[in-house]
Amino acid sequence: MAKMRAVQVPRPKGAFELVEREIPSPGAGSVRIKVQACGICHSDSLTKEGIFPTIEYPRVPGHEIAGVIDAVGPDVVGWKVGQRVGVGWHGGHCGHCESCRRGDFVTCQNAQVPGITYDGGYADAMITPIQGLASIAEDLSAVEAAPLLCAGITTFNSLRNSGARPGNVVAILGVGGLGHLGVQFAAKMGFRTIAIARGKDKEPLARKLGAHQYIDSQSQDPAAELVKLGGAKVILATVTNAKAMSAAAGGLAVNGKLIVLGAAFEPLDVPPASLIGRRASISGWPSGTSIDSQDTLAFSAMAGVRSMNEVFTLERAAEAYERMMSGKARFPAPCPHPQVSGAVETGPVGADAPFTSAGCAGRGN
């Protein structure tokens, strides 16, 4: 039986293990992907630390997967061997819960997530339902595409559904893994893009990414500075710091919206009265479905949006994960949230296939 390499978590809080496994075969409605890139995201800690209660171990993490279809199972329509595809957080849905019946697949009550409900992309190959597949634009390499399947779709999809119009003030809170993509998307969509981060040292990068103005939250009051600009139609909070979100919320314009992407667990401290007069609001946003991922990839290829990446080998997946979690990696090089991605040579999946990695999708500032 042919073998492949995989990096698995054997138990909650267990160390990463590089193991050999039999190459899996796809079942009905599924395909096998020869992995070419799989990002390391902060959400991979749900698997590594056993935070998600229903994970069955051992489990291979990874939900930012770019590669090529290597085999198709029965009843697969519309996808073929050799096609370039990606899979993000949305790796399938049940089709029968209330959310699915209303067509809101990303909030499926029985959602399937690569690396959590089934084995993900820290491997030479993986199996996924066709519901999770997105076609990768030819102008994007696998390494460029992988981070767009979580950090990219989350920022792109939230912005395009935010209600902001070209010319509106849109502030991106944080210039890290999500934020450096959010700044690019906001600028390319025609918003007056304001980047907010800690320290003057991040200003050159923010402006290079397309920000029209930079606010240093260490030396300036973000809310007051946004008010000077007439207020923000949208504040896209990519940081995982609830205090930073709270400090910026006062800068919302009339009908402005604070959209929370950073998965902070501390409560927000926003006086309700400050929202009433401006009809301001606070909302969260998950990533999106596979077609949203495909839209993200297509827009990025067309508009020139690219992630900033670090590259590791599969054997160094544990090192890359720790580098991301510790926050030691910083922009502009290396980037703050390294993303492990893999590149597998064309040909049959097997143990000899080389694997490289890339980075920068995490949630940070």
C-alpha cells in the first residue's frame, strides 16, 4: 500500500508527530487533494490544544489548503483529476439543519472543518467533500492561494458585505495576518483606507499595502483620529485584543459598524449609549462558503492582493506553529503569523513528494 507523510496531533495538547500513513481513497461525493500548500492559522490551536470538544484524535490539522485533485470518488460532478482547488474553514455542511435549509451554509450547525472534524492539510494528501472546494485562479501559486482561504476570505467577505461604498472611510484595526490582507482588500475596493496598529514602525508597511492614512494607537487616540476624518463607516477589527477594539469603537460614523474578526475571549467595553445616537453597531463575521473562497481568490488574482509569507518544510511544521503562536515573527520579513504551506511536485501522491510552506494568516496586529 502506498504511503504519504502527515503531521498529526496524537492527543489534546500532544506534540506534533510526523508519521507515515496509507494514502486515503475518496468516498462518494469526495475528492482526494494532492496538497501543495496548507497554511498555519491561529485557529489550528483548537486542534493542537484540544479546545474544540468533539475532535477525534489523532488528527491532522490544517484548514487553508491549496493543491490539485488527485482522485475523485463516486457521484462527483463538476470536479476532475488535475484541477487546482482550495479548501478553507468551510469544508462541508450537513444540508438539513435550519441554517442549511435557509441556504446559510457557513453557519451550519453540523459544519465540517478540515483539521477539526476530518483530517486537514498538514499532509501530502487529504480527502474533502466537494462542498468545500474552490477553484484556484491560474494567476495564483499554491503558496499565494493558501492564506487567502482563511485570512483572505474572512477579510474580503466581511468587507464586501459590510455596506461600505467606494470613498467611505474604512479602518483596518491591526496590520498582522488578517490585517495586512484587509488593508489591501479595502484599498483595492475603493475605500478610504485607514490602518491602525501599535507603533510608528508599522506605518511604512501599511502605506505600502495601500493605506491612505496610518494611526499609531500607542501615541494617538484611534477613536479621536477617526472622528477627525468624519468617522469610519466600518472598523474591521482583526486583532485579538478586546481593549483595542473598544478603544476604536468611538470612531464610528453615523450608521457605522465595528466588525469583529479577531477571536478575542474578553468582553468588549463599549458604552451602549455611545451607539444609540449614531445608530452604530457591533457585529461578528465568520469566513464564508467555498464559493466565497473562490471569489476571494479570483479578486486577489485580478487586483494584485497577495499575502506575505514565510516558508518552512513539512518537517518543521511544529517550529512554524510555535513561531506563529509566540508572536516572534514580525512584519515585514518575516511576517507576524507564519503560515505553513506545502508544495507537492506533480505526479502520484507519495512519500517522496517535497513539501514547503508559507505564511501569514493569523489574527494579530
